[in-house]
Amino acid sequence: MTYMRKTKIQLFNAISMLKCQPVIGITNFFILLFLFQFFACNSQDKTFSKNEMECTIQTCITAFKTHYVYPDLVLEMEKKVNIKFKSGEYDTIPNLYEFTKQIKKDFRSVSNDRHIWIDIIENLPVKNSDVSDEEKINELRKSNFGFTEFELLPGNVAYLRFDGFVDVKYGKDTAAEYMKKLSTSDAIIFDLRHNHGGNGNMVRFISSYFFEDKVQLNSLYFREADSLATAWTDPNIPETKLIRQKLYILTSNNTTSAAESFANLMKNYNRATIVGEHTRGAGHWVETYKFPELGIFLEIPVARPINPITQKGWEGTGIIPDIEISEDKAFDKAFTLAIKEM
């Protein structure tokens, strides 16, 4: 049992004892306040034992051996953290939170995989399944479902800044509306410099506007099942397609995950010119595994994308632009190219 778990149980017992009193009173109130402050401080500052540290390491290694998309790399990851553990390099780490940060860093140093995540259970993000559709829609509406800015520029060049690929279930109508706006233009600048990714089904939906015929977009290889899931263009999108327009995609080092998927497939099909910076290099499909008894959760890449043209993914390597230029100059460069080529 971890220290944090012990303290929570002790705190619960203390509160239960106070609840048994007919009237809490001002004295008991201050005792309760002290207990909250005491355990809150100690859960952050208490050094956890060597045994707990070793158990955390072994739990992480076992989970990665079972699920990680590159099993051979897990052996190297295991070797690195075990050497550091046995040599005492972790001994000065003050608490579980700092320890998870360090072993995440050590795992990534071997794998170069930005999707690996290890953290304390208190930082576990709220899952979509825990939120109602109405709440999701209300929250997504605040960001206009990822569509941040649209402008029709001189020369009939359309500019669209797009900051997230939301689930088609929620963002399809908004996406279709913006694709229709783009259809009157002669060239399109698609700004993904601030796009951190999102849902692959929106990548498929938007990509389908730029191809006349059925095209294979990507494949995902799932290691545990040893299976390949293939994505093709959507035949059921609205009639207005974007076949004739020249497409320019702006990227930066912040362009991540699903945004990289879109840029990658458009580049490799010679459907777009990528202008900007080398992208982040985060391409894996991730699952979350919780270990509340240890106070941690893991996000483990369980599948990797395979582009049908290159037969490769972009994890750790990112997407190299056709025209490499700083992100602050990318728009001007793309706009100049669009005018010149028209």
C-alpha cells in the first residue's frame, strides 16, 4: 500500500470518527482542517520507500511488455531504469509525482516516443465516456469545434486556421460548413501551426474532400492483436469537393498527432505543399491503464500508423515540410506561392 493511499484511509477514518459526534463544533472543525492540510502536504512531500519504487518500476515494465507497440524497445527501457534504480540514482527523488516524471523521461529517452505518459492518478484526465454528449457539445462549441479563423484573401485565396480534429460525431456539420466555404476559392491555406491533433475520424472526413476517387489514407498496426486496420476516404461526404484547389498546409513544432497524419497523407499523395517547421513527431495510438493501488496511470502506445505510400509512420521523426521556414514566416511564404502559382 502506498503512502498516499494509507493517508487517504487514515483521513477517511478520522472524518468518520468526527461524523459520529452529535455536533462537530468549532474545535473538531479545526482538527478536521488540520488533518486535511497535514495529509495534503505529506502526500506531496513524503518520500516513498525503495520497495514501492521498485514495485512501480516493475508494474510499468510489465504493462509495457504486454501492450507497447514496439516490444523490443521495452527491453532497453527496462535495462535503463533498472540500472538507475540499482545504482541509487532515484534515491533522492522526493515523492511519487517526481518519480513518475523521471521514469517517463527515461522511457522516452530510449524509445523517442512522445506518446508515452506516466503520472500520478490524481492527474488522470476526465474521459469522454464520463461526460454527456450535451456537455461535450457545449464545451466544443466554445472553440467552434476547432475552426478558429476563416478569411477569403486577395487573389481568391482562402485561409482556414484549424486547431483541433474533434470527433465527427460532434463536429461534422461545422466541418462541412467550412469545407463549403473553401469551395469558392482558387487556392487554400490550411493553418495547422497550433493544431495538437484529435480524432482520426475527422482526419478521414476532411481528407475525403481533397480526393476525387477512393483512396487509402492510412493503416494502423495493432501489436497485441497483430492486426491492421485500414482507413479509406469517406464516400458519403457532401457533393462539394475541393479537387481543383491548390492546397498549402502550414506547420510548426506544435503540429501534433492527427494534424501530422493529415499533413503526412496530403504530402505523400502530392495533394498539398507543406510550408513551415518540422512537426512534433507524435503518431501512435494510445490506451490508458490505471493502477490506483500504486497511485499511478500509464498511457501506452498500442498501435502505430503506416502510410500507404511510404509504408512508415512519423513517431519521433515528424513531418518534414516541402518548404522549411520558421512558423512566423510560413503564412507569407504560402500566400506568395499561391498567388504566383495561380
